[in-house]
Amino acid sequence: MMPLPPPPPAIEAPAPERSVGTTGEVRVAAAMTDARVMVDSSFRGASIVLYGAVFNPTDTPADVVVVVRGPDGPVRLVKKTRNLGVWLNSRPVLFEGAPGFYMTASTRPLGDIADFGQLRRLGVGVDHLRIAAPEESRTVTRYGVRDVVVSRIGEDYLDYRRAVIRLREAAALYNSDPAGVKFVDRGLFRAEVELPAVAPTGQYFAEVWLFQEGEPVSVSNLTLTVEKVGIERDIFEFAHRRPWTYGVLCVLLAMFTGWAASRIFRRN
């Protein structure tokens, strides 16, 4: 019996809309076509359109960056090591706070919109994801960014971090589109959020950033809920409310299935 994944931790929702250093009337407003995605046995993914408007009375060009982040959860990784001619799994490394889904879309490549330090401070872009390693194995670099590990994980931390991103990209859970935000009219823009069939359930947060001259001038925050419905939801909730009962029932069901199969094949 495979162990059940832990339920996603609760995340405090941001304010419906907030501005960062807004000057004058320069701001961005956004909305989504669907704020709720229902997952059942026939779910094959979903496409959600995020749209909005830029209010920019100045002549300064503006860029829009969309960031959609799914529920955070732990990721356990192991590394194959060769010992005495035998390949073995290393001690597992647990990353906490890795988003189950992460997507960025922008009007231009992120490196052309803002510099490295600004993107890192905002956590915008796959390269700037805040993926936390265990507390006892982290240290603060001279840049104030906790991205270097010197104890249990050692110098392999960046390799583990890249592995998390690589695995999530292969599953279509992480994606970056440098031309995913398109202006359809003066000040009006749209972007598509593609949720794969393996997208985790929970609450998603979308940030729509407005940049001018490399600086964030406004941001609009949205929420998206992905939830199970039907019999799948009932089983999921029962398994997490009563894990011991669920485990015993699974064992009894497996035993009954094996007994029934043996009786059927014996008759044949």
C-alpha cells in the first residue's frame, strides 16, 4: 500500500489587490475567467484565461508579468551513489515550501524587464523560487540569500534544487513563457494559465506585476481554487480524516479481491 501524500498546508491568502510604490495613477487590474477548477476522474487539465488592464497615463512603457503559484508542499529527493560497485540511494533530502505548480508569463523575457536582484527579491521566475532546505543545513551567503548549504547536503544543494525544478518542468508543473502576456488592445492584456492533469489540489495565488523602467509599480493579486469533487473527494477526505480506518479497509479489500480472484480462476 502506497503511503498517502500529506494534505497541502494552509496558506494565508494575500489581499485582493495591493500596490507597491504606485506613482500617480499607474496601476494594473486583473481577473480570471474561472476562479474554481473542479477535479474528478475525467479531469484532463484546464486552461484559464487571465485578463486585465493597465492604467498608464504616462508615456513610460510598461511590462506585465504574471506569476501563478500552486500550494506549497515538501519534496523528498534521493541521489544515486556508487558504493563498492553497488548503486544505492543516498540519505533523502527534504525541501520544504516547494510550490506544486509554478508558472510565469510576461510581455518580454524577465531579464529584459528587471535586473537579477529585483527578480530575486520578488521571487519572480523559476530561477528565483524560494525553495527552502532544512534549517540545520542552510546558511546565509554574503548576498543575504539562503542558497548555499554547507552541512548535511553540502555542495550538492544546487544540484538538488535544480533536480526539483527539472522534475516539475518534466511534469508540466513548472513553466515559463517570455511572450505569454499579450496586449490585445490599448492597455488590455491576456494570458493563459495551463493546468496539467497532475496539478495538485488546493489554493493557487496569482500575482500580476506591472513594471516600469525595471521597477515594480503595481501588483494585482488573485486566487484560484483547484478542488476534488464527487467520489474522489469523499475518498480523499476520508483517507486523511481516518487514516488508520482507511488503511485497514484497503488491506481487507485487497484480501477479498485476492480471495475472489483465486475462487474464479480455480473454477475455470
